[in-house]
Amino acid sequence: MSELITIDPNVCGGRPCIRGMRIRVRDVLDILAGGATREDILTDYPYLTDEDITASLSYAARAIDHAVIAAAD
């Protein structure tokens, strides 16, 4: 896991966050899914970095990676 993504049971209920802040990986993903650009996010959340956004996307990609089980014929 990237050192930029932290999981602390005392911050946001243990959900993955950016650098221990109270902004969750999911928040970044939701903002991107809503159509915001990286530049929009960096303007609206000046304490985030471009690397934070990349780390959020990478974390999410790893989180959904799972084995594909072929259906039985």
C-alpha cells in the first residue's frame, strides 16, 4: 500500500484516508466520478496533491482486483 493511503481505526472509522487526514479515498473517487478533473480537486482541496489522487486511484484498483472464476458449463 502507498504510504499516502493510511488506515487508522481512530480516523474515519478505519476507512482508507489520504495521509491520515479526514478525506477518504472514497471521497476522492466520488469527486472524480462526479466529473471533476484533477485540477478541480487540487483547487477545491489545496491540501491534496496530484500524488494523493494517483494513490487513491491505485488503491481502488488494487482493492477491486480479484480472481476471475470461470462459470461452469
